[in-house]
Amino acid sequence: MTTSSRLLWDMVEGPMPRGVLGMGIGDVHRVGDQWVLLLGGYSVSFRNRFYLATAPATADPATTDWQIGVDRRGRAQALMPDAPRDRCDGGGVHTPSYVPGTKEHPPRIYYAGRSGRRHVGASSRYAIGVLEYRAKRWHRRPEPLIRGDEQRSSALEPLVVHHEGRFVMWYLATPHEVAPGEQPDYELRTTTSIDGLTDWTPPHVWSTAEEGFFDNAIIDTGSGWTMILARGTNLHGTIPFPEQGLWRCTAQTLSPQRSSWSPPVKVLDTDPATTPAFMGHGVCDPALARRPDGSLAVFATGTRRYRNWAGLAASRLRHGHPIPVPAPFHLGAAVFTLNEPTP
């Protein structure tokens, strides 16, 4: 089992779309006559928004030249307007999960909404909401579908699949997003719903805090299901920190029960010093697509390994490269080719 990587957009190396400071992976699907790559980005106006990149359906998703939709000024076009600041997602939107439409429901995007200005730390709060595509635009539902609880006040990183008459959701339950110096406390949970909006079942723990998985992606292989799991990246350079990379497991049927899935096996190790710098502090936000040759294209967001911005800027200057935008961390959106047997 081998992997190769290709950097698509990067806060340090570039390129970056006009109007966007940072870009991360959301989800990827073949929709009609094109591939659609959903992206989460941080705009020059300091808002977390969703963006779209597209490619022909006949293209290889791992090698194609993805085109980001732009507005009249040539800037990356946000998928929908920002929510008012007092809404449950008024602080920004993150990690979209696309579900194709059917006769019973329109296309949907499930996502994590942040209710305040704080991205990390004890005062950060996230809940899971949904967009529906009606009358040629995306509409927010007014209230979150899933909120945190007393022990884990944030719910984020949704992955939703509609299969055999029900919606199955994996999501992350955590006290809050990790702040500098903290260790992650991540628990993946599952829940199901018939209509994908109401009556979500009481959640089951899919992976424990000891395992530390942050988010996941799933693809139907035709003879079963493959899941790729990631841990939350080391955004703040905390030492020590749990090992990073990607893990793979399989199941014969799409089940929210952990017992139906094989034990996770690591397929990408980002901890070695030889790891490309753009993902030296780990990868997350996986999304999966099947390539024409049957191998798996794994899209993911990498966190760059470096000591601090000043040192990074000085190194770039010494080598005649542009200085990156000042930021607490720097992300890169990439695609990996995973050569592995179809289960």
C-alpha cells in the first residue's frame, strides 16, 4: 500500500485563490457532468466560508486542474452569504458534507457552525447544521440539528451518508477545539435519522478519546465500504502530541456500529522528519474519490510544520520566496493517491 501527494492550494507555497487567505478540504462528489470539490476557506475579510471547485466528470480527480468558482472581480465566490453574527453559525462555517438529492429531499450540505468569534479554547462552540438547495440557491435551516452536551459541548466534523432509506451521521464530540498547549479530547459518535433533519437517534460512541480520531470519510467500493480516518492535526505545535496520519478500515455494509468495521490500519504516517513540510504536523478533513484506474484519491488538509511565523518568513526571504500571510498556523489542501486492494 503506497501513497503519493499533490499540493493543490497552500498558504505558504501557493497558489491561493484571490480573496482567500487559507483553504481546506471539505467533500468531493461527482454531480451530474462534473466533479465537485467542496472547500472551506478563510476569506480576506476574516470569515470562514464555503467555496466550490469543479472539474469534468471524465477527469482523474487526483491529477485534474480544479477550477474554483469566481465572482465578477475574479475572487473566489462564496457558496452563500455569511450568517448574522448572532446566529448559531454566525462565527463561520466549517467541514461541509454533501448528500445528493433524491425525490424525497433536495441536495444537502451538512456542516459545523461556529457560534462565536473564538475558533479554539474553552469558549469556542460548534454545532451541526444543514443547507438545502432549493430554487437555485442554498438555504440554511434556522436551528442546528446536533448540539453538544454537558460533557462535550461542541459537535462538529459531520459526515453524512444517505443509504437504504436512512441518513447515517458520524460526528466529532469534544469539549472544545484544542487550544495551544492542550491535548485533544476527541470522540467520534454516530446517529441516524429517517428524514435527515429530525428524530436523530441517541448517539453511539464510534471511537473513543483514547483512539483520538477527529474526522472521517467513506466511499462505496461496489463490494463493500472503505473508511479513511484522521486525527486532529497539531495546529499549535504542541509537544508531545498524538501521532498523526491517516488510517483505513473496511466494512461489508454501511453500518453506524463500530463492530461492523475492521480495525483501523495506518496508511499514511506524517510524523517522520522526511514528511513534506506542508503536512508535517498532520492531516485531517479527508474526502474520497475513485480514480479511473481504481485507486483511491484521498483529499485532505495538511498543517505545516514550522517553529513560528517569524522563522518561516525569514527562511522564505533567504531563499527569495514571498513571505506568507501572518497566521497562527498554515494549511495546505492536497490530494493523495492510495494504491490499495478493493475490499
